[in-house]
Amino acid sequence: MNDYGFSLAMRGDVDKAHAYLLGAQRKAPNSPTVANNLELIALLQEGQKLARKAQPTLRSKAGAFWSQ
């Protein structure tokens, strides 16, 4: 579960990866590898949130063209 969760994270499916890693943590609660991968997921999720906020909003070019 840990390996598959990590693989999903590397392919960008962070939410599904998080679910698999939580399952891996239930099976191996003291695993430092699983704990590190969960920390990685948290960073990836935060990065996705920041990226969404930083995206510029699209403006209609049609209005600018006709107003010239």
C-alpha cells in the first residue's frame, strides 16, 4: 500500500495517494517510510493549493478587441 500510494503521488493523484498511505499507516503505524510519505503528501497538497491560488484569471479578449 505504501509503494502504490507513493507511486500515485508521483503521478499527481495526491488525494488517492493519501488514502492508500493512510491504509499503509494503519497496517504499519510505526513505519518511518510511511510517515515520511504522508509528510510528502501533505507538502504536495499544500503546493497544489498554492498553485491554484497563483493561477491568473482569464480575461475575455473579445471585449478588448472591440473597444479599441
